Amino acid sequence: MQKIRRGDSVVVLAGKDKGRTGEVIQVMPKENRALVRGINMVKRHQRQTQTEQAGIINKEASVHLSNLAVADGDGKPTRVGIRVNKDGTKVRVAKRSGDVIDG
């Protein structure tokens, strides 16, 4: 079970965007990286296509999972644990508060 999933609110722990929060757009588990909305923005040159105009665009670059932490209910970073319910299903749990993480 992955500790960080698409749709999670995360806090950046290291790098140029340290302390900022954003929503996970995509997780790449084989590369241990994730795309976070509004974090690690880079400029890329775009060739003109039928649907898009040419020019320089801003887009998100991936961030290593070790530099991200799930945001707890109050917005502070927390570690994630896994608990098995009585019916055998696994759920993610915030170590800081003990709350179950939706997802």
C-alpha cells in the first residue's frame, strides 16, 4: 500500500518549495517520484501543435517522495502508518494525530 496517493494534500519538506503545500496530481512509484500541483514549477519550450500554441509554458516537475509528507488535519506534516481493520482491510493512519487518512 502506498503511503502517498493521488489526491492527497502534501507538505514539501526540502528543496526550493520547502514548507509549501499542494495536491498530488500523479504518483510514479517505480521512480519514487510524484507531481504536486503548483510545486517545483519549471519553464519548458513548447512546439506548436493543432491544439496548443507555441511558446514557453510553466509546468510541474516531479518531486522525490522522500521530500514530501502527508498534511495532517491542521496542515502540519505527518508520517503515515498502516492499520488493519477487523474486517481485514488496510487503512492509512496519520502518526501525529492517529486519524484515518481519507482516500
